[in-house]
Amino acid sequence: MERPIKDRTALKRSCETLERIVEISAQDQERAARLVARSFYKILRQNGFTQNQIINVAEHLLDGLIRDMKGPGTDDLTEQAQPEIKAAVK
């Protein structure tokens, strides 16, 4: 389900800010990860995403990470891991 973006200009500014945070904080990866996660969460919430939708986004991020770590042919790993992910969030 696609969600309309409330303000494209604000979204663009948020994305640019997110990129700057990543660039500036590259020397401190832990800090960068924390800042990027908080900023991304804030962008999603400001654009009307519910907590369940944000969890869905997180699942897709994890799926991409798992595919990169495991290599080709691992498209269904997230489907196998979803019960564990959902249980961890509850």
C-alpha cells in the first residue's frame, strides 16, 4: 500500500539531512548509526507511518542486510525470520 507523502520539500530536506549525518559521522560509526536510525524514524513518523508500518520497513531493511550477507538465492530469509522479528518487537 503506497502512502502519499505529505510534503515533498520537507521530505527532500530530511533526506539531505540524513545524508549529511552519514557523511559527518562516518568517523564514529556507532554515533552515525544512532543518528541515522533516529532521523529515519522521525521522517517516517512525520509522514504518517504507523508503528506497524515502521516495523515493516525495518523487516525490509533486515531482509536486504541478510541477502547481502548470505549472497544470492536468499530472498525468503525474512519470511522465515518474521516470527522472530515480530516476537522481538512485542
